[in-house]
Amino acid sequence: MKRIYEFDSIKNETLEGNFKLQNDSLVCYGDFNFNGFIKNNFIESNQEYEKYEIIKSKIKSNSKIDFKRFPTYTTFTFDKSKEYNRFNETAIPYELTENDLLKIDSILPICMNKTENFEGKQNADDYSKQCIATKNRKGEIEVWVNCACDGMSKDSFKYFIGTVHDGGPCFFKLKINLTKIECFDVFVNGS
């Protein structure tokens, strides 16, 4: 494993250890202690919203989303115990599909047009998007979408959910109800 810190190239390091793989569950031990699972060609953590891309492997990863078709997206699996839990306590995980991402792309500009904060930035393709999806107790699909101007966090956005405290319309979060085709809880940083 090689872990790269985006803002500090001095901290690049190679971590070594052993692993145990059972079905899609992965446990690593040694220099790199990690519990997670393989999904959409990533190894995703059980403890936090963090994941590692599988570049080359003999293991077949079952992918529901071809991220080459959706390069501005990344998805994380909802877990109530993880930080960034933005959902009701009755929420359960939902696995997004490519059709869901197309829906999000069509809804985002509508949500952005509802506020003056996005003057000149109303194209969803201009943003990198991190998504966490759930089903609520009514069976409706709700997605928390964390957006950053494409290029601002392009290399790191698919690996972990970061926190930004300013930046205006370059950084915003919202929830989308894909079942009702509506957005809510829109928060633009620094506005």
C-alpha cells in the first residue's frame, strides 16, 4: 500500500503488512491496520468515510458504477457509526446506481438555481461530488451530496470526506430525495 498525502509530499510512505480477505470483507494488519470491504473497485473502511482505489489486483471487484463514465462522482457507504452521519436514526444504507447518479445530475442545477449563491456556477459538471445514500423509513432514497469545485479537490475527493469552512459556492452540501425529486438542507460554505 502506498498512502499519499495530497498537501504534503514529504509524508508519502509505503505501509506493509498482511491481509485476510473473506468474500468482500478485508482485514489488514501490520503497518496498516484496516477493516473494510471491497466495493466499486475501492477498498472502503468500516470505521470512517475513507477508501482506497484498487489500481491493480487479481481480485475481481463487483462494480455497480463505472466511475470512468462518472469521473466527478464518488460514493461512500452509509453507516450510523461513522462521522458525517447526516441522516435520521432510522435510515438504512442504499447502494447508488448509475441511473441514480444521472438523476442527481439533473436535480443539482435545479437546487442551485433556487439560491443566489451560485451566480455563474450552475452546472453540476463543474463540481466533484461525494455521495452517501440511504433509504428512509418511508422507503424513499435520500442522498447527502458534498460538492467542491472540480479541480479544487479533484485528487482527494474520491478517497475521503474532507471538511472545508469557507469557499463560497465552490463548496456546498445538500440532501436530495431521489424518490420525490427534491432537494433540502442546502448549505453553502461561507454564505
